[in-house]
Amino acid sequence: MRIRDGVMSIFGVKRSTEIQAAAEKKGIDTITVFPVISRAENEIVLGEADSHLNFQISILTRD
């Protein structure tokens, strides 16, 4: 992440720590640096929208 943050900051893209801090300031839970978009009984959706990308990942669980 450090390399990603260093390279992408040249292009004005948010650093991972900035994403996490902004979410936490708004009272949004995070997992590592990714804000939690939604939770269900068997799914968590994480993600962030930035100037270059709208990123979302779905994590499914099962018994």
C-alpha cells in the first residue's frame, strides 16, 4: 500500500490512510483501509469512490 500511495498521490488519487480517516471521521466502519458500504447476514461490501475509480468488493460467508 505504501508504494501504491506514493505513486498514485502524484496523480491526485487519495492515499489509503486518507480514505480510512475520512470514513472514520464520518462514523463509517472500516476494515483495514476500506469503508464498509453495507452489511448483511452473510455479506459485507467494502469500497470507495475516487476520481479515477469506483471500487467495491463483496465478501460472502457461509456456514
